[in-house]
Amino acid sequence: MSLIVQKFGGSSVADADSIKRVAKRIVANRKAGHDVVVVVSAMGDSTDDLIDLAQQVSPVPPARELDMLLTAGERISMAVLAMAIANLGHHAQSFTGSQAGVITDESFGRARIIDVTPGRIQEALDQGNVAIVAGFQGVSQGTKNITTLGRGGSDTTAVALAAALKADVCEIYTDVDGVFTADPRIVPGARKIDKISYAEMLEMAASGAKILVLRCVEYARRYGVPVHVRSSFSPHQGTWVTDEPIPEEFLTAAHDQGETMESAIISGVAHDRSEAKITIVGVPDVPGKAARIFKTVASHEIDIDMIVQNISAAATGLTDISFTLPMTDGARAVEALEAIRDDIGFNHVEYDDQIGKLSVIGAGMRSHPGVTADLFEALSNAGVNIEMISTSEIRISVVTRAELLDQAVRAAHTAYGLDSELGEAVVYGGTGR
Amino acid sequence: MSLIVQKFGGSSVADADSIKRVAKRIVANRKAGHDVVVVVSAMGDSTDDLIDLAQQVSPVPPARELDMLLTAGERISMAVLAMAIANLGHHAQSFTGSQAGVITDESFGRARIIDVTPGRIQEALDQGNVAIVAGFQGVSQGTKNITTLGRGGSDTTAVALAAALKADVCEIYTDVDGVFTADPRIVPGARKIDKISYAEMLEMAASGAKILVLRCVEYARRYGVPVHVRSSFSPHQGTWVTDEPIPEEFLTAAHDQGETMESAIISGVAHDRSEAKITIVGVPDVPGKAARIFKTVASHEIDIDMIVQNISAAATGLTDISFTLPMTDGARAVEALEAIRDDIGFNHVEYDDQIGKLSVIGAGMRSHPGVTADLFEALSNAGVNIEMISTSEIRISVVTRAELLDQAVRAAHTAYGLDSELGEAVVYGGTGR
């Protein structure tokens, strides 16, 4: 008998019929002899409806109260799911994040999990219940205020509970079949990845693949939780995220240990349209100027991704510094930089939100020095100019013009031999929360 | 500076605009220097919507999960109300029943309050916040499951909090102007009562006046909490329920200590259409038979109201026993009685749901022996036949045909001199929850 943590997102529990379908799936696992803990998001668009309601009374609602409000969403979905399971003749009990022992800091709206003490969940399991837990929420240490975990919070709840309960697997149900070698909307021949390491999945997540948020993968890696990303609309195996072999009991004939993918040089091609580029033109090339620029940006809590500093023009003693950042932080960053222009003595700030980022991820590239050269050649042949480059042990990222990003992704996918012969027309979507 | 507990029902917080109006009212109290604790119900019909959702997945949802689901309703209204107050520049924090220290037993759907430990509420007040508390809900002692208090639960939450916090007054905001001498829909000349004792209000509530539920008045009497029932749509004083004088600081020029009403013999005329009458015909008139009949009914948790046993017919040694009970329990009671017919040896059971109950309430009647005679005369003159009678120190109740109830109420109201010269056309409605 295994312990399975299953997470169902908002689209999987969007209405009564969807909830009944999810209940059947959970009951099938109970009948197969497994202990099951379920983590649910709020139903469909209900979170947006609650945010709309808040906006009607306050343009900037207090963060504590917004979290209190939003947690009503999972409270509804979890209770209704427990009822649907009971209606199939099985015992189920729902628990809020607080009841499930999800202890967080007090950063309302984006709280971090500090500890998970799932005593009541273990008790419910011991009594033969399916435990249904509200995703996305917790309770602050000491002050005991209700918090939400921010984007991807329900996935993180599921992985954190799986870690605390020492579950055999954390299944993330979503509206796609798993993690793909590229976005199938852009690359029709993209293939589902059977198994991927934590490190590669981390790079995929950081590079724009929206299937799992970074923090969720980080949590899974830290605690060694095997994550199985799969479709809530099909019984097929999805993508396993783990550094270990897939547990034999969950392996099906149609799904091997993913050796084919694991031995491939490149696991996948990710892309990201959500970044912008800022170039600070004419920075005096003397020590400390760059540090002060980035300190200013950091003090506004803006995450910088790629950085390039041009070689200084000897004649002028000036250099240009470019970096990428989330497009949503663009205006704030430009404003902050303009404020220190005279102080630093640079010429001006250029803002460019027409960029795209392509990332090639693969643990195999460590031992294949030609990987970078292959990418440059493929992009060159496709007529795509590279504006910025950054690399890690298992990733190469390049910035291109936004309108050339799709053809860049296709060219890279083909160059690394990732195209399948039967292209699967599956949509590669986001995870909600 | 006083501490005021204010309860707003679902119709007072039905939408964003209503919530903003309530927020303004609360802020006005803060500006006047009072500490304010607010108890809210779920918005408008949202509880019904949640029940509908539950029904879609399960015809008989588990009680624990139904309570978990329904408590989402107040969670939404309280957080949004806190936001609306913050938007007016005042500090407010919302608290669930559990956070507010409303400790109950574990009778899901109709939990009883065991204790109230409002440490967090007191702390919020000490910090200058308005504390918003979810009505209708609590947490079970020991097992820490979420519970709901059942009908009138939010009023009871408000009174219980007022008692625990030693508040100066518990204001119950509703959609009518207060407690009336009779239902103004039936008696156009019915008058608002300025002040009424706990005992009289208890009899009113027990006799079908829907403005406050019985348990709420019982709680207020036990802890001596002054309750002020008033309209959320007007600034006028409503009805004070207290055995003490109205506190001077809350008294307005237009509102005296209610001496006029207090010295009246009769406070009001209540009516109830929700009861039915069961008559057990041909019961052997030997000791123990009646006891066994009522024990059977009690074992099904059916509350009996009025009881009449006919004088035994000497020739047959048989008697008839009639009692009234909530119409909703009628079918169950008849079934339970039929099951013991052969055992007890009675003839048959008659069920009659075409009855109405009229009650005349007044502490003054203790010292006026003519009150009962006046009622009988008034009803007789109005052509209303009396089928059953029961009395207490401060109440006389009679059962009539349902279709004669309205004219009976009007006749009694006039007979006791309660008619005002300017009939106020105010609707005398229910309180929701």
C-alpha cells in the first residue's frame, strides 16, 4: 500500500460534474488500496470572482484581508469534493491549510512555508479517510493569521505535504499530458518527456515552462519527493520529476524508466515572452558603478535574470550595461534608474519589451561541448539573431527579437533531434495557482 | 467610550454597495469614540448557493463537510467588510469563529456554544482595530472541527461575544425597525416596542415572533446583555431588550425609557403558522399510557409545544390526547406513533396542519387576572373558536383554525389597546441566520 498525494487544479474542479469526476478518480485509488491525500485549488474562476468583489469595495485591499477572502475559495472546493467522495460510499474529511499544519511566514499573498505538521492528516488517514486539503493557504507562525502562498501555491502545498507525510509520490493533475520537449503550440512535433531530473525541471521552470513553478520543484528536490505531472482527463502516465527510478508499483507497460530521454543530450526547449530588456547607455567604466546600479534595482525587489556588460570603448571610457527582468517590473525599474542617473553619471536608459528568451535544457550537455555551437548554427540558419547569452551547467539561454522566438524554438527543437514523427497536438498551458 | 457589538445579517451585506454602507455606519461609531466588534452573516443568498452546490454532488452531504462549506460564506463577507472599512481609512481585522474563540460542541449544523475566549478580539480592539467576526460558526472543543450554530446563529454569536467582552450593548441590525406589538402585515396599527424585558422577549420568540431566535434571547438574559434590535436602513432607535434602564449614553431625545410600554399590561401579540396538531384518539385512561406516548415522541427528538388531554369518558374508559408540534416534524411523529398503536392500545392518530397559534405576551398580566377573560371575549366577538389553550405567568396562547388566525390577532391587538393611531406599514420579517 502506497501513500499518494494528488493535487487537482482549478480547472479540474471547475463545477459539480468535474468534482464528481475527480472524486471517482480518487475512489479508484482507494479501491486499489492506496492511502490518498488530495490537495485542491479553488473552483474554476472563483478566485478571480473574489478578487473582483474585493476591488468593488477597495482599490488596494489590505493584504491580510485579501488572503482571508481568497482562502474561502479552497474551503468551498475541498468541502464539496469531500461530499462527492462520501456520496460514492467512501470516507473523506476536508482540512484547511491551517488544520493541515501548513505553517508559513506572514508575507500575505506570497507566504513561504516554514514547517508542515500534518498530525491531523495522518490521523485522518489512519482512520481510513481520504484527507482533502486546501491548497494555496497556510497559517502564520505565532500570529496565526491566514496566509496564501502566491502563484503555484497549491502545487507547493502538495509537494510540502508529500514531503512531511513521506508519501510515495506527489501527483500534480493538470490539463496537459505532462512536461513536453517544447510548447506543442509552437512545435507540433514536441514530445512528452517520460522522466526528467529535478535540476533539469528547475531550469525548465526558470526558463519559462509554466507546467510547474520553480519553488514547487525546489521543494521537491530538497526533500526528494517524486513528482508525477499528469493529465486529469486521461489515465496515461505523464512526466515523472525525480532523480531516482520511477517506483515499480507506479510503472505501466507503456511507460518505461525514460531511459531514452535520460540519455538524450537535451531534454527540452523552453521559451519565455514575459521578460523585458533594459540597457543603461554610457555608464562610466570605473569600479563600483555597476554594483550601485544593481543594488538600486535589488532594493526595489526586482529580480534580474540575464546581464551583459559591453566591452568598454577605450576612446570614451563609457560602457553599456543590459539586463533582463520581468516585464511587469519594467516601469518601476526604469523609474528607479532614472532617479540615480545624475548620481551615477550614465547617459540614458533604454527599455525594450519586444524580446523573447529561448532556453535549451539538458543534463547531457555537460559532457558535450558542441551543444552551444549547434544552437548558434541552428539559429543562424533560421535567420535568428542572438542578442544576449547566458549559460549554466545544464542550460543555455539566448535572447532574440520577440517575433523570431517561435522559429528559434522550432529550429532548436529540430537541431537537437527532439521532433517526434507523430506530432501530438496538445496544448501546453499554465497551472493556475 | 463604550464597547458596541453590532450584528449585520445577510440582507445588510448582500452586495458591495450594501457592504460599503455598513462600513460607513461602523466608521461613524468609531468616530464617535466607541470600540466596535462586528458580527456578520454571509452575503445575501450565498448560503443558499452553497447548499445548492452541495446538493449537486450529494443528496445528503456529510454534516461536517456541509459546515466546512457553509462557513466560507461569512469568511467572504467579513473579509470584504474589513476591506471596505480600511478603504475609509480605519483599521479593521476579520476573524473566523474559531479565531474569535467561539468554542462549541460537535453537533454539526446546530452546534451549541460551550465557551467564548475572545483573546484575539480583545487584542485587536486594544490595537485600535474594528474586529469583524464571522457569525454562525465556531470550532468544536478538543476535536477542533469547524461547526455552524444553526438558525439564528449569527445573532447568538453576537450576544455571546458581547457577553464575553462585557460589551455595553449588542446591536442586532435587521431589515425592520424593531420588535412590534404584532406583525404589521396583519395588524396595520401595530407599534414598535421601545423596550421589552428578556422574559417577554423569550415568550415572543417562543410564540412565533421571528425577529430574534429563542436561544439568542436566552443567552442575552443569562449574561444580562442589553440587546438593541434596530434597522440597518435607518438611524432611529429600535427595540431594547433588557431588564435594566436603557444606558443613558445610547438614549436619544425621541426615545424614552419605554415606560409607556413597560407599564402596559400587554406587550404584544405574536402568532405562529408553523405548527400542527396531532390527536391520539381512544387512549386507555390508565396510568402510564400518556407517559409512554410522550416518551416515544421525545425519543425522536421532536419538541412538543401545547398538550391537552380530554376528560375521560366514563362509559368507555378511553380518552383523547392532543398536542402541537412543528409542522416539519409531523410526518415523523405520526409514523412513530403508528408504530406503538397496538402496544399502547389506542384507536387511531389524527393529524391537522390547518391550525394557527396566537399568543398574548405581557409581564403586566401577572397582576391582572382579567387578561385571559378579555382575550376569550375578544375572540368570541370576532367569531374565532378556541381549540387549545396554554398559559404561563406572562403569556396566554390559544390554537385556532389557521384561516381565522389573522382576524384573531387583530381582535386581540385591539382589545388590549395596542393599536396606534398612525399605523406604520412596516414589514415584520424573519432574521435569516
